[in-house]
Amino acid sequence: MTDRAVHPGSIEAGFDARSHGAATTATPDSVPSQLGALSSLHTSGAISDDEFARAKERVLDG
């Protein structure tokens, strides 16, 4: 079997990382990052339940 280099941006690289349980890094503008930030604000009391629900809806609607 021949070893071959896998380009970091290739489909194979992404598949390999997912298939080995590697975590993906969320970018600051990603949905998971935005939801995490909203959750932190909500948990800390900085935003109300209603504010959290409206903001979460905006994030999920894109």
C-alpha cells in the first residue's frame, strides 16, 4: 500500500478527521459559537428568557 499525502483542505482530510472523532473548531461567527455565547449570557442573567429565545431564533433562522 502506498502512503499518499492528503491536502488539508481536501474532502479526504475532512472525512479522516471526522472518522477519527476529531473535534471541529467553531469560528466566532458559526451557529454553535453564537448559540454558546447566547447561552452564557442567559445563564449569567445578562439576558432574559425572552431575549434569549428571540436571539436564538434569529441565529437559527440565519
